[in-house]
Amino acid sequence: MIPMNDKLFTQHLQGSKPVLVEFWAPWCVYCRRIIPALNKIAEQYRDILTVGKVNIDDEPQLAQREQIEVIPTLIIYKDGQALGSIVAPESKARIEQFIQETLGI
């Protein structure tokens, strides 16, 4: 999982692979709890998907621009556009379902 600032976020959105971005904060207990699942997702889907995370405390302007109101929020981007989002997914299986439904895989 790639820690992203505004510049890295923009670079990855312009890349050829879809990008799954978690908007999170260190003080968010649930955000920390889903890190192992996201790390597994990053490994499992590495050939077709980039997985990154944006700390909203470090990048408040980015979080505001992306209209993040609740964390953790996961958004899938492709060709610079948000395709879908999910808030506080309850499991790795739910994150996988979100990826598969959003990307049609």
C-alpha cells in the first residue's frame, strides 16, 4: 500500500492502472483495523490495481477536494475519475466485492 500525498495521488490517477485509495487518519481505530486486509488486497490485486492511502490530517485539501466526510472511505479511480466508493467496509471480502463490482472483474 502506497502512502500518498497530493502529488503522488495525482500521478497515480494519471497512470494506466485503476487505483484504490483509502482516506484515513492515524487516530481512526477502524482505519488501523482494516490495514491488514488492505495490505492483502494490494498484494493480491497488484497486477491490475494500485492500492494507496491518504492521511487526511496530512492532506486536508485533498480530502476536501475529494469530498471525504467519513473515514475510512475507499474510492476506486480509473482514468482520473472516481468510479465508486465504500465507507467503513466490514471485511476483506466486502472490499474484494467492491473492487470486483466497480471494475467489472
